[in-house]
Amino acid sequence: MDGSDDPPPKTFVDAVQLETRQSSDVTAIGDPEVAAAGRFIRMNACQGISVDDVAVVSRLSRRQLECRFRDSFGSSIYDEISRMRLLRVKTLLRETGLPLAEIANRTGYGYPEYLGAVFRMTEGLTPNEFRHAAVK
């Protein structure tokens, strides 16, 4: 507007963390049974659900659902349940001061030792290390 051809300088800001809203988390899946299974997992993963529970909700055989789920999501039903549980663990570690035993209880792990082992194996650090890194 001032007659110069130079565009204004761009300012880049590093994102701290991207949070996916639950309402937009399910990708556009054309398979209604698989989409229903994905919604069921997202709503109930921390309640101790199993792959068989997901199959019952989908009204498909377990094998049919497993194949169609993998085609749509690119992962197994069990992996998706585990992923959703760990996402909830991370949220609780980041946003609350709850002890690990309570987080384990709320996310279906039952025992803090088991949660700690799973967390270390998948994330490469302990839950407490994650919590302290998230606070910085």
C-alpha cells in the first residue's frame, strides 16, 4: 500500500502442542460400522474395553471389523484403544497434579507400575519425566 513491492516480514511462532477436539477427531470414514467402532473406542477406551466389546458394538464379526478397521485407520483395534488410553494419561499428567495411582485407575491400567512400564515402553520416558517436561 505504501508503493513498495516488499511483502511484510513473516513472523513464525512455534506451536506448544496441538490438541485435537473430540468432535473433529474421527476422520472422514465412509464405513459406518468402522466409524461407530472408532467413536466407541474414543468414548470408552479408559473403561477397560476389549476388542470383542468393540466388535459387539459394530455388529460385525471380530475378524471383519479387524480387517475393515485396519483398512480405515491404518492400525489395529487394540492399538487404537491403547493410543486413546495413553492420550488420556498424557492429558492428565499435563493438566492435573493427580498421583500416578489415580491416573492409572482413571485410564483403565489399574496399577501405577503397569502404567509406568507401558508409558516408558511407548514414550521413552517415565510418566513423571513427561509431566515435568510438559510443565516447562
